[in-house]
Amino acid sequence: MGNSIKTIDNNMVAYINRNNTFVVEINGEEVKNEKDWLYIMAEKFHFPVFLEEEKKVVEWFDGAYGYSRNYFMNWERYEDWLTDLSWVKQNSIILIIKNYSKLLIEYSESKEYIMNNFKNVILPWWEKDVVMYMVGGRKRDFDIYLIA
């Protein structure tokens, strides 16, 4: 295995092996803040909590009470879902972040937190920890490709 974070050129994306792979592509230009990141990840990874009904509730709370969307999707829930992914049937997972240099451009601490979380928590989880801590857990390849 050897789950990893790699920086590649845009022309190399076509050569990424996608056989039996769940592929998520994110445009860093569209991720302006933490809320954007959490919700784009929830949508792209099909987090079960990210259902139409919850979107309606979130919109209603935002309008009626001015609650932050982070009330519904926060860092703890995000990490829980990324270390579950039981609904993803493929053996490998690839996250491609295009325009990485523009991802959270005004929130460098958040960007650093996200990448450190992948490096120190999410990727090691799928490489080895899942077998020790999840009933029926299975190792998976999980690679991240960053494209400037």
C-alpha cells in the first residue's frame, strides 16, 4: 500500500489508475473557506449525513436562526465519515485537488490543518489502523493528488 499525498502536473491526471477506484475531484478555486471544504467533501464523498432533507434543514436554520452550517457539518463529523466510508465499495480511493494553490487561499492555517489531518490521521487509518479499530475493517489505498 503506502497511502500518500503527491504533487503532480495537470497533464499527469490522465495517467492515474482509476480501476476499481472511487475518485473525487475538487477544484481548489471553489473552496473559499472551511465551510466550503466541509460541504464539498460531504457531497463528493457522499457522506450519508449529506442528504437532501438535511440540506433543507440547514437552509431553514440558516435563514430562520442564522446558525452556522458548521453546526451540522463540523471537523469531528468530517473526520468520522472519512474514517468510515463503509458505503464506498471500491478498494481504492483517490482525491484529486485541482488548483491546489488557490484552495483556502485566505485560510492557510485551515489548509495546513486539512493536509496534516490527511497525513497523520486519514491516510494511516486506511493503511493500517482500520484493521485494528473497526469491526470488519479492511485496508484501502487512499491517495491524494495535488495539482498546482
